[in-house]
Amino acid sequence: MLVALSLGAWLLLTLLDDSPKATMAAAGLEPTAPPAAPRLDQAAAPKAPAAGPQLADAHEHAQNAQAPDLEYEAAKHPHPLTGERARIHHENSLIQGLNDAMDSKDPDSLRQVLADYRQSHPEDPHHLQEGYALIADCLDEPGPASRVAGERYIKENRASTLRRFVERHCVKTAPRFAQTY
């Protein structure tokens, strides 16, 4: 019993010791000599810069955005800037300009950016152009007519992301009915 108890204590102490020498001894391996330290008289080789896009890569991306038919190496460019991505980026920046003009309640700027948006992106599957034009009209002339147009847009375009903005600028700001005394 004394032998089993001493063997258990030795194993427990060996497992608790996290030094590499003790770990290797517990595994039944011979420790190896540590790697030799580099000599001071040898010139240290310059370290390679960290991996990441270089200025040339960024310039290459910009050039290739105009030529989307070029082949890309997936390891070098996992998300290349293609013509399609440049078009999406342009559309998103126009939509941001429309939202900024809407937030500042500037119908003239809204119509100006909307004209650019219509020219560069004539397809409009989500009826955004119609919604922004309606908001510009509501900002210019709030009233019963803009309220009715806003309610119609909200009813007909159930999936539009502009419904809440049409409601805010057209439906809630227009008076419900004229009060005559």
C-alpha cells in the first residue's frame, strides 16, 4: 500500500509540474538540447513586412475595377473589386446621398441626386426612385394630396425599405383633414 501511495504522489507531482522537461519525462521521452542561440557576429536578415495589401495591390484593384473580365487569384484577392462590385458601391453611395438629402429635408438636393440615380441605375425593382420622388414632393408641398399619395405608396410597396420614411415625411406630417370654423 505504501508503494502505491508513493507512486500516486509521484505521478500527481509530475502531472502538476508544467515544465517541458517534466512533461517529456512523464511521456517517457528524452529531452532534447535547446536550439542554439543565433550568433551575434552574423548579420540579422531583415524581416519581411507583414502580409497585407500593398499600395501596388490597391492600385491594381482600382485598375481591375474598370476591366472586370480579368482573372483573379483567389489567394491574392479573395474579394476582388470587379465591375459589379464597383456598380453596387456607386449605387450605395447614391442612396446614401438621397438619405442625407432626405434627412436634411432638402427636396432640391433630393431631386438632384435622384436624377443621377435614375440615369445611372434605370432599373428599379424595389421602387426606391418612386419613393424618393414622393418624399421630395411631400417635403415641398405637405398636405392632403401628399398624404394620400404616401398612403398609396405604403399600401402598394409592402417590401420597400422606404415605407417608414414615406410615412414619416408624407403621412404623419400632412394634416388629416382641414379644419374650417
